[in-house]
Amino acid sequence: MISDVNKGLTMTQEEFVMIRDFIHEKAGIFFAENKMYLVQNRLEKRMAELEMKSVRDYFYHVKYDVSQKEFNRLMVLMTTNETSFFRNEPQLICFSNEVLPLIIEQKIQSKGAKRLKFWSAGCSTGEEPYTLAMLIMERLGSLAGWNIEIIANDISEDVLQKARKGVYSGLTLRNVKPDILSRYYNKSGGDYAVKPEVKALVKFSQINLNVSRNLSLMSNMDAIFCRNVMIYFSEEVKKQIVRGFFNALTPGGYFYIGHSETLHGISKAFKLVYFKNALVYQKEAGQVGATATRGTATTTLSKARTEVPGVANGASRAMDLLSKIKPMTVKK
């Protein structure tokens, strides 16, 4: 039973700044002054569970918890983990029907290792990386001969535990088409468990994006998805993280952010590509590292569309090579 010791909890300005600055230092998440009530409201129930009487007491509790369990709990409290399978249909159709065929074509034409590597940064309870796995399986048909790796991470170990289990129900499945549901999930009562062959493509790990050395460990990504995650970060931290993403991408790799987000004022290193279904940022082929600029080996959009006809009219060589594979549609 939860104690009512914190009923009507009040937070002083000093306490707000104390906990706000701690969260920013540790995770890069920043709350402006007008978010003081939100922070207070989200702490109230947790402090009651711990029977703590003041925010200062809770601050010292989370700061000196060497196990980091309370910090993980705090991150869950302070971030919204609302997500679902096949979220934001246009971006996913763009990935499945436009971007992924271009990546696959490049791999085939290079005659090197058939390896696909993607990163779902801020994956929450796992819906996004599992969605990517299903889209890739739909596109390729057979995975024979392909080495596919989807790295998925989050700052909260609590949500990662749910992601690793891969069992879902309710609204998170609302956008999943019936045939996809039967093909990639096992039903058990009212729950749906992601099938082992889908789970095998995804590797979950706990990562704090605010720690630069964590980002430096990532490399050769064909595409990175970080959608509706950076909205929590300060401008300084956003710039640092985007530099890390840029370095982690292979030249020519793609970067997906939320459809309402932008890199304006954050980075000039990426090229914005206008696909039929969505706008996607790209690390141009001539760029190698965080200091690269758009002036190096720049290809104009019109030239890119001439060189890759599929971007302009849906008939690229990638689609020819994969003509036997039916393009996937995602239920809205």
C-alpha cells in the first residue's frame, strides 16, 4: 500500500534546480522552468512509495544509489515511453519501399559481405526495432546469405527488460495488419509474442546517449532511427548526440528523426533527401567523420534522382533486382 506521506507534495525552486541539473548532467534531458510542476507531479507517487518526505531526500537517494536502479526508475518517470508497432506509417513505407531497396542494391553491387546494420536509438519497449526487423524480413523474403543486425538501446533497463521479453497486447498492436500479426507473432490468450526469428535480429543494450564514448562504439550503420527521442535533450546535448550519429553511419547511410523534428540549428553535416513518402537525412558518400561538410562531394537532389531513378519514379535497379518481392504496405 502506498503511503500518503507525500500527498500534496510541494517542491521548492531550489529543489527543482537540484534535481533538474542532476538529470541533465547524467542523461542530457533538460526541463525548463515551466516544467517544474511536471517534475513534481511525476516524483510525487514514487516518493510516496519510498516514504520520503522531501525532494532533497529523494535527490540524495538517487544520486548515491550505486546500483543505478533508482536512476533507471527516475528515467522511466521523466520520459514518455509511449510507442507502438509500425508507428508513423509514411516514414516506415519510405524505409521499406524506397530506402531499404537502395541499401540492398548497394550491398549487392559492391559484391562484398551482404551485411545490413541498423540502430534504433531510444528503443523504449522494443516496438520500433522489432518493426524494422519485420520490414527487412518482408523485403528480403529469405534471409539466407545475409548478416542482419539491429542494435536497439535505451537508457532505462526497466523498459529494456520488457523489450527483451517481446510480449505485447492492447493499443501497441493497433497498426499491425492481420497477416503480419499471424506471420510474426505467436498468440497466447490476449497477448502476442514476437516470434524467435524476429527477436534473433535485434540486440538490446542499455546505453546513455549523453555519454560520448557510448556513441563512439557504434559504427558502420546503414540507417539510424532516433525518432521523438531528442525532444528531451538540451540543444548542446542534441548537437553532441547528432555528431555521434553522423560518425556511426556508414557513408551514404540514412538518419530518421521524428516527422515533426528537424536538424536545423543542430547540424549541417547531413543532406536532406526528399523521398516520395518522407524526408530523410543522409550522410553523403564522400563524408567520413564529424568534421565533414556538405561542400565535400556534394550531390544535388536532382542529380541524385537522375543517378538513382527509383527515387524519382519508383523504378530503380534495386526494385528490378528485388522485383519478385512484393512491396510492403503498412496499415495506418
